[in-house]
Amino acid sequence: MSFLRRRSAATPAGPDFDVLAMDPEDWPGNLGAGLLPAPDGSCQGVFLRYDLFGGRGPAMVIGNLPEGSPARDLADKQPPFEVSQLLLALGNDEETEVVGTEDVPVMQGDNLLIVRRVKLSESRVSCVQFDRSDNVLVTVAAWDRPITDDLYALLKPLPAELFQQG
């Protein structure tokens, strides 16, 4: 796929888990994908950046971080990795921190998710997180738009092979 970058020595070949995200064919803009490398060359996470056409910038980042990923280890009030990536892509260097969380039940098809809404000091960022049954943490961060229950219906497992490089 054209959005994957060439493999360098520090980039893992790809994840060993499927990635829960919106299908690239369902998004009316540009899509970028990034892999988080571990020192041993394994993949410690995948994040997808959904940009809007017209150069209006990133609209959303969706991350999938497996259990044990260092990007899941956050200091008190530190925003999730995906929020930091979204703000970095936007060129926003304002100090942003978590000011609260709220657990909300949400249906995704026939499955009940307990979604954690992450409230941030940067009010233009919406953020939600939930754990998959395989202990992969999914985080969605959106810029300047709320995350509604409709989004969960658009999330689907994308095969790990889609993110393999080589």
C-alpha cells in the first residue's frame, strides 16, 4: 500500500495482531500508518493518521497498542500516545494533560464495549480508549470534532498482513 514507508533498520516488519481501525477505502482523505518499534525489532503498536483532503490537516489518529507496549505506560496526567501524535501532526505544541476520565458503555455490533472517554485540557481534542479481548488497547483521538457512537460501527479489524513490510 502506498501509505507505508520503506523499511529501515529501526522499523519492525509489522504487527502480529490485526488492527482495529476504519478501512482506508471508507475514508475520504489521505491515510498514513506508523509502526512503533521495540529494541528487539518487534512491533509495539500501530497507529493510523486520517487526514482530510484539501490540506486541512489531520482529523483523527487511531492507535492499537498490545499489552506490554511502552507507549501504554503513561505518567499521571500524561495524554495517550495518539493524542501526542495528533497534536504533533497539527503543529500544536501547547501543554496538554488529562483532566479526567469517564467510563461509558457502547455497543459495537453485538459486543458491549466499556469505552473510557479521556477528558483533556486541550478541549479541541476528543479521545476515547477501550481494551480488545486480546488485550490490545485501542485509542481514538480526534481534532475539533466529538467522537460519537457512530464511529464504533465503522471500526473493523484490518489484517496484520496489510501492515507488513518487506
